[in-house]
Amino acid sequence: MMTDTQQFNQITLLIPNLSPHYRLKLLEFIVKTLEPTYPPEPEAEKISGVSFLLSIAGQGKSGKHDVDEL
């Protein structure tokens, strides 16, 4: 029986011999396999790009409605 290290070494030697098509398939498989290990981001913490930029800039917190004339 092969150890994990021996299996890893064998796989890494075979990857360069794969066609680009099968390398892509292997990469897709690895990505799909790893996805479940990352917990999904809670909905409450998701912020749109615009909301995030406004929050870090502090815009919209002054209470003034027309800030473009300042």
C-alpha cells in the first residue's frame, strides 16, 4: 500500500503529461471538492460593492441630503 506522500508524488509526476483539457477538468474537480470546506458567508454580512465603499468612506452618515455641493 502506498503512503499519502507517495501517492501525491505519483500524481504530481503525472499532471504535466495530461492534455490541457484534462488539466482543466482536474482543476474543476479540485475546486468543487474544496468548496464545501468553506462555510457560506452569512447573509447579514454580505454587502454590495457600493454599500461597502460608502461605509468605508463614511458617506451617508452626515445627515445632509445633498452632499455634492460641499
